[in-house]
Amino acid sequence: MTTRQSIILADGRDLFYFDLAPGADRSAKDQRELPQTATSSQIRWDPLFSEWSVIAGHRQSRTYRPPTSLCPLCPTRDDENLTEVPAADYDVAVFENRFPSLTTEAGESVPVVDDFPFKSGPGDGRCEVVCFTSDHNTSFSQLDTAHARTVFDALADRTAALSAIPTIEYIFCFENRGEEIGVTLSHPHGQIYGYPLVPPRMLRAAETAADYEREHGACLRCELLRREIEAVDRIVTATEHWTALVPFAARWPYEVRIIANRHVPDLPALTDTERDDLATIYLDVLGRFDRLFETPAPYIAGWHQAPVRTLRDSWHLGAEIFTIRRAPGKLKYLAGSESGAAVWINDISPEIAAARLRGD
């Protein structure tokens, strides 16, 4: 059973340890002398496209591709290299980002502007780093199921905690893996963003699901899942409580959605059995991505959870995993159509991608 302990880092940030079993001593104190970081995060509204952007210029000074010997996410094993994690070992560790895109302190220094067409305000949210394991030289896909379950317990715990912050409207848990993606720290880790807004893509999906439910009296994703199971050819793998499939209108060369078979809004709402089963299918899917090419696939994985305060009943939990690699040595770049017009052009049909992920 997952246990949790917490400490306060030298500059006042929270750190939480999540362990597979009770009894671990994680009481080591942060011995660093850390200066306070200045954050100036703000959100700005684009009235033409009805979208928010986050402006966070202070992040230019964040840590960038340090050598393994100076990895800030490894545990602190000697006095010569004091890291973000003071304990000499850990299973899963979660802490506030030292260079956050969003912070609950933004409201103290960033004014509100509402003078059409200029509208902006503080980036009043929270960003946390999730270290999946203390082992620098592994990956999520190589964790055992018990350890992966502990990661999901940590994500569920932090989702619930951040949802209680009044300024936060959406919790996005995600992982970027691989230099091709732009990862600046190679230690196996993910992030949790608590946004002061519902991101445009999630808002559009939430509104679409709510409209469908009003019109048909049913969940849109439940119906999509039922029809995909009937169609068969885009299903990658399935367990008792989860189904992994390539969406009919996939945007990326290899893209998989892992969908809860039960209608459930977010990670905290999952039962113990569903979390156990999630660890199994998630590791299975990551392993399939790693076997696509001669080297492990760079990917982005993110959880589509219900908005914190609105349109929750019609939301259906799922994860999205995709790689930007379309063939050995070839990447899918976002060119003019994708970046400029937001119309994706996929070089690989979803049916072929599903077959390759199945190993057919």
C-alpha cells in the first residue's frame, strides 16, 4: 500500500515522498542554501482566437541538460551534490518546481489588466515535478507494476490536493520523454500543472461532451469506446478495466488513447482494482512504443481529466500517448499546416499504426 511523507525544502517548497510500503525514513533535511526565486508568471488573453497564453520569462534560467553526476532529480547521496531530493533513496518523489510556469504567489506581484483588447492577470496556479524513480538510468516503461501503481497513487493524490486550491481550474499530469521532445532533464520524471484556466483543447472537449449528453442522454466517450471495440481494427490492447486504441482521426504517427471502461472523471475517482489494472496496461502500451523502432521512442503522455469545477459529469477519463517519430531516423515536425492552422496531416493511417503497435 502506498504511503506518503512530506518535508519542506530549504526555500519553502513542498516535497512529498510516495513509497511502495511503510517503514522508509524520508526525514533527511534539505541542507542547501537556496536563494528565493523571483517569478513573474502571467496569463494573457488573445481575443481573436479566444485563447489564453502563459508568459513566464523567469524560466530562461532553469536547469538545462546537466551531466548525470549533477542531476537535480537524483537522491542526495553525498554532501558534494545536494539535489532537490534530500533523501538518500526514494520510490516516487513529488515537489514544487523551482522554476514554475505557474505559481500561487503570482497574484502578489502581477496586476490584473482588463482594458480591451488587453486582458491579463497572474498565472495563479501550481507546477510540480514527479520523479518516477530514484534510478537515473531507467524509464517508466521499465518499472514493475507495483511501482507504476505507486506513481498513479501519487498523481491521484496530487490531483486531489491541487483541486482544492481555489485558483486552479484544471489539473494536467504529463510526461515528456526524449531529447527529440525537448527534455532538459533525462532523469525519469513527469510534471503536474495546475492551471488557472481550462486549457483550450480540454475546454472544447468538455463542451462537446456536455452538448452530446444533453442531446443524447449519454456519454460521448462511452459511445466512441463502444464503437471502437466493435470496429476492432484500431484496438491495441485491453484489460478488464481499460482499453488502449488508436483514435480514428489520429493526429500523430503513433498515438494511443488509454480509456477507462467505466465512466469516471479523474484519477482520484479510480478504485484500487482500476489503479492496479491501469499500471498493467500503461506499462504494456509504453513497452509497445519502445519496440516500434531500434531505439526507445520519444513520446509525450498526458492525462485528460475532468475540469476541476465545471462540466465534470459528462467527462470520461483517458490518457493520450504519442510519439513524434514517424520512422527510424525521421521525426514528425509541426510544419505550416499543424503549427499555423492547427490542421494535422498524418503520414500513417491509424489502422496501420494500431497493427504495428499490436505487433501484427
